[in-house]
Amino acid sequence: MIFVAILLLIAGFVALVKGADVFVDGAAALAGKFGIPQLVIGLTIVAMGTSLPEAAVSITAGIKGNAGITVGNIVGSNILNILIILGVTALITNVAIQKTTFKYEIPYMLLITAVLLVMGMTGNEITFIEGVILWILFIAYLLYLYILAKKGNDSGDEQSVKLYPVWKCLFFIVLGGVCVVIGSQFVVNGATTIARACGMSERFIGLTIVAFGTSLPELVTSVSAARKGNAGIAIGNIVGSNIFNILFVIGTVALICPVPFESRFVIDTVVAILCGVLLWGGTIRHKELRKPCGVVMLLCYAAYFVYLAAM
């Protein structure tokens, strides 16, 4: 059984890496084809595409009446997205923070995470009405992105991207998306099997291994984008994914059934807010994410991991 789980892990990683390369190529080419800012592509297509594992896991759980894993999966993934993914990306290369990301998107991410915290603390669950509120905030976010795309004046560094026909761009995006989703499922299943065989708790598995597995698409996509020089996609992908995770995923599950918000998740959600503050504060001076800040992020996650393991 452990041998099969290890094979799943290996196959999952291969699918994730190859799928992410294809996905980024398709998204970047589509942006260049229509003159859309790389930042907008990162905040929409790439962000939502790489958030499909979180959405699939949480929405399916809600339909099956097991919505309790939703908050842990989303909050855990959002923490990982910033501390691990941006931390690792910053070690590879300096990642420029777009002006709009710094002024609007990161503050908005902090705001909606705080809204989630308040909703959870005022009833120990996310209700249908609160799900509607999250969806209204999501629609507002989409309208903001539409305005940003119409302006088309914040594309950041101009990068040379491969030119493909539109159909091929869309094919690459779909193919890459399918690969990262299937790959992440293989990794989650394999890692969970190994973790349970080693006697780890369900909460620890949910906030670490499952969260890490569903965040792997963001990791490989952001690292791949950074290596290719598409900084707008690398940073926009993470911020967009975190916003999408809270507003769309939790909002949608709350429309299906109440989402339990256990008291122990208060600390985790506060940690998610502090992660956003760290990202925001760490880029004030140079307007880019540099290696020292990446090291601090990874150390912070190590401390958080120790906290989870001790619980």
C-alpha cells in the first residue's frame, strides 16, 4: 500500500510540473494575443485554474454533507500559498509586485480574510446569507478585474511570449489545467495514505498535507512563471488564488450547506491574515519580493508547522 502511495506521489509531481509549464505558456500567450496585462491573466485564468483542487475538494465535501473540511483546506492552502510558494519563488528570483497588487489586491485579500474570521467567530459556521455576501464580494472582485483589463496599462515588465493561435492557447490552458488537477489529486491521495499509515491526526493531515497537495498547482505554476520571467502571473496567481479560495469556494459551499467554523480555526485564520501582512510589509521598500523576505516566510511556516504538530 505504501509502495502504491509513493508511485502516486511521483506520478502526481510529474503531472503537476509538466501541466504547469503548458498552463503558463498558454495563459501568457493568450495575454499577449489580446493585449491583456499579464497581471490580469494571473489574477483570473491562472489563479482560478490552479485553485480547482481546493474548489473540487471543498464543494464535493459540501455536497456529500462533510463541509467541515472546507475551512481547514482553504485557510491551510492560503497560508501555504504565501509562506511556502512565494517564499520558494523568492529564493529563485526577485518577484516584482505590480502597483495594483500592492495597492488593491493584497489589501482586498486581507479584508476578505478578516471578513471570514468575523463570520466564523459570530456563529461558529458560515451560513447561507454569509455565503451570499462572499459571492457579492467575489462579483465585485471580478468587476475590478474587468476595469483593470479595460485600462490595460499595468502589464509590468514586457516579456517575450510564444505566439500561438487562440485555439492552441485555449487547448494548452485546458490541458495544463487537467494535468495539474489530476496531478494534485494523485499527490494528495498518496501523501494522505502515507500520513495515516504513520499515525498522523486528521486535523494535521487537513491543514498540512491536503492543503499542501491542493496548493501544489500554485507552487509549480508560480515557480514556472517566475523562471520564465512572467512575474505578473507568479505573484498575481497567489493573490488571486487566495481571494478565489475564500470568496468562490467557501461562498459556494455555504450556499449548499452551512460551513462549520471550529474555534481552533480562529488561530489559523489569524495566521492567514498575518501572512498577508508579511507579504505586504515585506514588499513596501523595494516593490518586489526578495530572497530575505522569502527566507523569513519559510521560517514562519516552519514555526506554524511546529505549532500544528504540537496540537
